Amino acid sequence: VAAAMHRAVAEYGAGSGGSRNIGGTHAHYAALESSLAEWHGKEAALVFPTGYGSNDATLQCLLRLLPDPIVLSDELNHASIINGICSTKAERRVFRHNDVDHLEEILAGQPLDRPKIVVFESVYSMDGDVAPIERIVKVAHEYNALTFL
């Protein structure tokens, strides 16, 4: 492992790094993305350097693609999720933490054909709570809503 590390440092250098838009990209990112796209049978793939960037960018893109979406967000979602949602014009409603009954109450008030996304975490990064994933997914499905986990 140490020898491989030394070879990598000699070939690519070492440093604190940064995002790809600051430090650029290199062949390893491109190879990984190509491999992931092929594995999933997709045209392309994109790897994010951080979970924050992944949540933020994915939600912004998704919510801008859907016509008049409403987002239902758990009140204890991470800042990266909240930022991604708030960076769009999508209507948003917050449901009480892990409260599936409250989530269902909000969903029931929405037209079935309106795009809806329920956004929550599996294990909440700030306090370690575990979401009732099966119940949330079941309720979301009943009201024709996507889930973002």
C-alpha cells in the first residue's frame, strides 16, 4: 500500500485538493464515470467529491426539470438538502421529523398528478436517527410521489 501511495504521489502529486471546478479533473475521474455509466447501462455518470455537493446539485437539477413540483422535506434534513431545495422555485413543505402521518396529511392535500418529491435521510447525519424508510416509501407511492433518499 505504501509503495502504491508513493507511486501515485510521484505521478499525480499531493495536496489538499478541492472541487473539480477549482482543481480540474483527471483521467481517474473520467475512467470511474465511464465505468459507472457502462455498468448501469447509461449514457454518462457524474461523480461528486462530497455528499454536500451531491445533494445540493442533484436536487437543484431535478427540481428544475419537473413542472411545478412540490417538495416535502423532513424537518431535520441536512443543510445540503435544504440548500438544494431552497435554490429552486419549487414549492416546499416541511413535515415533522420521521412523522409519516404528518407527511401523509400533506400529501393528501396535493393533486395526484402534481409532481411531488419526498426528501429524507436514511440515517440522519446530525443526530443518528433512522428514518422509517419502508413506511415513507409506501405512503409516497400511494400519493404518486417520488422519494429522494
